[in-house]
Amino acid sequence: MIDILCREIPRTQEKLPILGFGCMRFVEKNGSIDEERSKALLRYAIDKGITHLDTAWMYHHGQSESFLGRALADGYREKVTISTKLPHWLVKSREDMDFFLNTQLNRLNTNYIDYYLIHSIGRESWDRMKACGVMEFLDTAKADGRIKHTGFSFHEDTKTFKEIVDAYPWDCCLIQYNIIDEFSQAGREGLTYAAQKGLAVFIMEPLRGGKLARNPPGEIAHIWEQAPVKRTMAEWALRWLWDQPEITMVLSGMNDFAQVDENCRTAETAYPGSLTAEEQSVIRRVSDTWHSLMKVPCTGCQYCMPCPFGVHIPSCFEMYNNLFMFGDTWRTNAVYAARLGGVMSGYSVASACVGCGACLSACPQGIHIPERLKEVSDRLEGPFFQVLVLGAKIALPIMRRFAFLKNSKWMRG
């Protein structure tokens, strides 16, 4: 085991390694997790000091939790802490919450879950979960020992994030945050707010699914090449995160041994405040250049919100920009449909804009929002979008019913 740095959770005084293992990107073979290779990689990472694992009900098409239950046999469960998540979009009642938690305990082959998060909660889904009794559920599950700590993951706006932070005595939260998402979603403001409230702040998408670490546009590659210190793009991005003392842990979806080794080496020396002013300047130039590639110059400031017709304007522009920054068309369409198309939360797509103009005077960037939302709608809400949303709405009740069958393969993993 190497000396991966640890940070203390303000609310509990417990310590966690600054590097965690995200269990959503294992190598697959024939449509399933390559268990032999992934088990070897996971145990290698644990032996090197990466002792927190993050999974969820839906990861790897429902296979991730059960795989971990098998991979952590022979004493490895006792070496790690685990976080997993309640799939709120499948929950219809208070009883459902117990079913999912108990099934996840069985999948993970454990008596307790260290960090139990409400998965990708937002304003509408949080209101619905409160009405279903989620606070009482969390209290009960902590009291009877099935979970040790509570939290939530999040992808909406800063204002909603703060409201959810204040709504329950959470122990942790999980937010998307990286060198180009500093001021979108929960953002730096949300990060600081949660840390000041005593929550452990876990970071997901530190490399935007690897996009910040491979094949950058030429102008960005040139900035990294001219930097005074020679590092990989992954190391630059991780050091920027760990330079911020408010961050407790960064989750990385590693899928080969070289990635584990590199990230562990970085995590040995990434102290808060260790980047020089010159290094910070390099990262700022990279971030600014990424933003210059955006189709819509939206900073995610949220001044245009709330939209009287329910459009989540910053998220619409964020996903539209992703198409031009990274070119990941299929994934962008899928995420847009899931998050904004009424699948995981409320219906808040660009086409809901009626051109009322209430947002125009509020935008400090001078964006003609209704016109640009029309562009988003034209690009992201074609036939493929309709198929995704319709398919999900048909599939979710079937998936939920299937999950509740005691003899189903999905429940047994």
C-alpha cells in the first residue's frame, strides 16, 4: 500500500482517501463486466490504497453491485468503504425504498452500506421523494444499521443544490466538477457551501468521462505542451481538484493498471494549495480555451432561472455545447433525454420555451436565449430523442416490476 493522502470529513471527523474508485467503467466482454480482469484491477487498486468504491443500482446495466459483492470476498469488503445509490425514478412508495436498499445489500453481499446516496436528485424528484417519506426512510436505515452515512448525487442548478443541502442532515454529496464545470451545476459556489455545512464533498466526472485526458483540440494540446511542468492531462485535472481543500474525494473510473498507478502517484503529493500561481494560470488558459469552443457562451450563472415554462436553460445549453466540444452525439442525446425529457426528473427541455422573453434581460452574457433554445431543440429533440424518451417511459415500469420479482436475474445479479 502506498501513502495516498486522506482528508477528514468535517461532520464526522472520519478520514477518507482523496482518490476513490468509480465502478461505472469496468472493462466489458460480450456485453457484461469482464470479471476476471476487473476483479484483478479492483483488488490491485485496493491494495495500493484506493479504499473507497462508488457504485449504483444502474451501473453496468445492473451488474456493478453484484460484481462488487463477488469481487470483495476473501476479506476485501473489510478493507473498503462503499457508496451506492437509491434509484429514485423507480421508487413509487416508502416501501420501495426498503426493497431497493435490501436488494442492494444482498447484491453487495454486505450487512451495511457505508455511504447511501439518493441518485441524481433534483428539485422535482426531491419534492416527490420527500412526499414518499425518504427522510424517515434514511433515519430508519441509519438507526437499524443498514447504512452508516447519507448523501445525494446532483446534476442541477446551484440554488436547488443549496436547498437540498439544507433540507436534511446529510453526511456527504456527490457533484460533477472539473476544470470546465467550475461554474455549472452545483459549481464552485455549491462546493464551498456544502463544505461549510460540514458535508464531505465527493467529485464525479473529474475528467468528463476521460474527454479531458485524451485527444484534445490542437489549441488546448499546445497550452499543455508549453506548461512549465510536464504532466499528463489527467494529472493536471486531478491536481486542480485536490488543490481545493473543500474537496474530500475525487472518484475516478479507472479501467487499466496504468491509470491506477498514475492516479495513485498523483494522490501521494496532491496537497491543498500546492499548485503555484503559474500552474493555476495554465489551467485557467485551458479552461478558457475549452469554453471558447462552446456554441453558446453560457456560464451557467443561473440568472435566467427559473423559467416560467419549466425549461432548464443552463442544462440545455450545457448539453448542446458538449456536442461541439467533445462530439459525443449518442451519449449527449441520451443524457439530454434522461435528465430533461421527463425520465429521471421533470420535463424541462428546450422545446418547452414559448419565447416569452422573461429570461432576456436577466442574462449577463446577452444571449438571445429563446433563439438559442430553438437551436438546441432542433439539434437534440429529433426522432432519436422521441424514441429515447418513449422507450424509457415504457421500460421503466417494466424494469421496476422486473426488479421486484424475487427470482429475477437482475435482483440476483
